[in-house]
Amino acid sequence: MLSKIHCITISARLVCLALAAVFIISGVAKLMNFTDTISYFLEFRVLVKTPFVALLFSSLLVSMELALGVALLAEKNPAKPLLFSAGVMAAFTVFQAVTMLFPAKFTKTCPCFGASVDAAGIDWIPLLRNVLLLGLSIACYFYYRRSRTEHNVA
């Protein structure tokens, strides 16, 4: 029978695998719909003034998501990738909240998990998903940070 410590360790590893899958799937989806991703960034007229800047933002975002997914899979103690994941998810959560507060400014949905479509009112699911992923990232970060500290003391 598995001990409580082993169950927690396995759960933390499964969360890392799930977060890695989310980032990799999202990055691949953005690559498969790269013109939608660029168009999505072009809607931010305040920050993105030219197609080149939209291309640059899109490329950086896809690269970051794929690298973070691989880091979460590859690291034996993924505390640092989890901390970065928490920061990314916090930024995505804030951005999602802003798009919900100002729906007239954002006419397309994020091409995170497929093609971008016309935004049709407030959708709570992406915000709740981001909050959940943020919470999981933070919880696992503290687990692995504590775990690393215990191994360094022993």
C-alpha cells in the first residue's frame, strides 16, 4: 500500500505532467493556427502597432509555452519551472479578467486550444481554468521547494 508521502509525491508529479500537457498543447495549437495567433495580437492596437510586432509576440509566446512544457517534463525537481508557470498563469488570469471586464475591446477568443473565434459574451470557463492552473502551479511549487529544502538539510 502506498504511504501518504508517496501519494502526495505522485500527485505532485501528475500535476506537473498535466501542466506540461496544457502548455505543450496550447503551444502546438497556436502553431497550427499561427495566423490566428498573429491576428489575435494585432487586436491589441495599444501594444501591437505592426504585423512584425504581432509576429514577434506570437513567436515568443509559442516558444515560451513549449519550453515551459518541456522543462516541467524534464526537471527532476521542477520548482523553478513551476514558479515560472505560476507567473505565466497569473499573467494569463489577469489578462482573461481584463478581457471579461472590457469585452468590446476584444472581439476574438484566444487561439490557445484551437482556432480563434468571435467572442460571444463573457465566458467564465477560461478564467476558472486559469485560476485552477495557477493554484496547482503554486501548490506544486511549494511542495517541490519544501522537498528540495528537506533534501539539502538531510
